[in-house]
Amino acid sequence: MDFDPWSPAFLADPYPAYAELRARGRVHWFEPSRQYLVPHHADVSALLRDRRLGRTYLHRFSHEEFGRTPPPAAHEPFTVLNGNGLLDLEAPDHTRIRRLVAKAFTPRTVERLEPVVRRLAAELVEGLLADGGGDLLSAVAEPLPVAVIAEMLGIPAADRAPLRPWSAAICGMYELNPDERTARRAVTASQEFSACLRELIAVRRKDPGDDLISALIAAHDEGDRLSEQEMVSTCVLLLNAGHEATVNTTANGWWALFRHPEQLAALREGRVALDTAVEELLRYATPLQLFERWVLDEIEIDGTVIPRGSEVALLFGSANRDPARFTDPERLDLARADNPHVSFGAGIHYCLGAPLARLELTASFAELLRRAPGLRPVAEPKWQPGFVIRGLEELMVEV
């Protein structure tokens, strides 16, 4: 199978194409997206930590100096929102903002959220049981992490309905070669989401609460603080990155379990630890398939010189199935102990919310395993058309 991220057949199972890429070499030019594809675990892991690459180049070069065309003026609400978030910043701004966010996003914060997460998971599973089944994605996988992040940020319950649609519209721009319709949706969502957060920030400045936005307002080092735009961008990123991986690992993971009944039986019978199983599902059913980096200074991979101004696509899904790093990588092994998957990234952009994602995944899987021991699918699911963020459109189940 060829690497074709717009093909439904590829989206349904990209792993044979990844195996071909790994067999053919360590780096491949992909003309449709004008990127160098990097499929091997060792290279992906190393390049995530390589400071010759960056998520942005604007801290060192103008668009023209870097040989790139500036984004259209009409996209400005999205580009400003995206460009001021942790994911698309490099030092020194990334260092400053991550330090301030980390002050508010502490292990204690996550620990304090545990009873909230477990209560929400129990309520959502109870609703699924009361209905006799339904779409696991919309009934449990999506609402849990969105509600948790909204709770953390202090977004009132009455204002939460648009959060998931806004996030989906913005994340559409992370796919390969997004079209103008996708861009327009992302711009509208960026404007509406930003306006909502600015209003909430104004309220919290006058009346602080026990929430992350209030903590971000208060967090500072010797007068070094977040601008309002940085705060808005950070909150949007926390919602987007803070739930996409959890949503898709939940649905993708259950679909993988349904297709491997012997592994599901081992999990239900307690023969494998749930936290170990979650790590294997993050590897096997990788939610983020690709992570892009700009080449700030020329690099070489296996004799191929990649010049400054190029873009590399680090293939997380391929790295997580690399036989050079994982024993029998095509096998779902919930007891896998040696499991250095790259699903949360590495280096300075390692996912800040990884502990929270693990808590959410463990809580929802535990509740479903306990309350719905006969959970089973009722139809073969369809995959969403996006490739970078890989997930199911729905997962219909009965209990």
C-alpha cells in the first residue's frame, strides 16, 4: 500500500504503508504535502529532541527569509491564536509560558481532579447503560475530557456546548493541506472561542476562582507574566490537545480491544494491569499520527541532506509499530512492559497534559470494564477523513 493520507483505505489501516516506508529507508520526500517523511522510531525520537528543528521559525526568521509564503490575512484570527500557544512556540517564549503554565498545571492539580474525573466517568457510563448502548464516542469518549478541561479552566457549564465543535474546527487546520473551507471554519471558531475566553478572563480578574484561568492570571516570576493573547491561546491549546488524544485513544482503543477478544478477556479478568494496558493502547491505536517540525538548520538523515526551510513529518503511528524498537509490534499486547511509545511526543514539546490524559483514560476504561462487562460493537465503524488526528466517526455498542 502507498502512503496516501487522503485515501479511505489508508485511513482505515495505515500500518502496511508505514512498514513499506520503513523498509525503503529512513527518510522520504512526499511531494503532495512537500514534506520529508520520517518513519523510524529512533529517528522520530531523536528529532523530537533536536534543537535544529522547531515548531515555528518566526523566532529566528521572517517568512521571506525562510522561503515561505506568509499565511493569508483572512486567516489572521487562527494564525494569531495558534501562534501564541505552547505547541507552536520555541524558546524563549515557549520556556517562559510553559514554566508559568506548569505552575498552575501541577501534579497536585491533577490529583485534585481525580474524584471529579471518576465521578464524571461513572455518570457517563451510567447514561450509556440506561440507554442500553449507543455511540461510545459521543456518549463517553468525547464528553469526559471536554468536561474535565472545562472544569479545570472554570468555564461555566452553560457555556460548554460549543467547546467540542470549536476544537474540531480549529484542529482541522492541523491536517495535511487544509482547504479554504476548513480555514474559514477554523477562523470563525478561533474568533468565537477567543471572545468567550476573553470575557471569562475579565470576570476572573475581578473575581478569581479555584480554576486554571485564575491561576494563570496570578502566576508570574518577578513580573514575568502571560499576556492576554498568550493566556487565550494557552487555554485553547489545553482544550484542543487536552482532549483529542483522550477521545481518540478511548474509541480507537475499544475498537482494538473488540478485535482482540483474548486481550479484552485478560483485561476484564484482571490478568493485566489497566495502567499498562492504557500505555499499550496509546501505542497500538496511536491518536496523533504525525507531528510536523520546521528545519531551522540543515540536518542529514542517512545521507539525505534536508536543507533549512524544509518541513519534516515525524510519523508517530509508524514509530510506534517499528520492529527495531518493539517486539512483535503489530500484536496488541496489553501486558507489554517495554513500551517507549511516542504518542505524547518528547523533548520540550512533550505533552504537558499526559498525566491528566492517563487519568481520564484509566477512569473511563475502568468504569466500562466494571459496569458493562458484556460491552460489544454492533457495527463496523467508519474512520474520520482526517489523518493527522486519527479517530473513528462513531463506535456503536450495546450492553
